[in-house]
Amino acid sequence: MIKLTRLNGSTFVLNCELIESVESTPDTVVTTTNGKKLVVAETIEQIVDKVVQYKGKILFVSRDELIYS
């Protein structure tokens, strides 16, 4: 899950596994696998960084669970 910001300043959390594409039009638009389009304040690069950071955290925790189980 990644935290994103709508253009009105409100925040929400999105399951990053549901992201199909991200484009800049010039606003950043996240399209989900069910076709929903979300306009957000973050740049494409910021969204990619958030997804990479989240997935890295998941892999790290999973790896530690395997090592210490």
C-alpha cells in the first residue's frame, strides 16, 4: 500500500498491486487494473519510488521471516 495525495490535498492509500499505469498529462494520472483513473499530486518518479520502497519492505520482511523461522 502506498500513500498518495489528491489535488485537493486529501490523502488516500492505494494497493500498488492494482496500478496498471501512471502518466503525466500534465497532472499525474494513476490508472488501476479495474479502469479507475486517479489524479494525484505526486510525480511519476515519486510514485515509482513509493512502489519500489514498499515492495522492498515486503521482500525484506519476508526474507527475515524465512531466516528466523
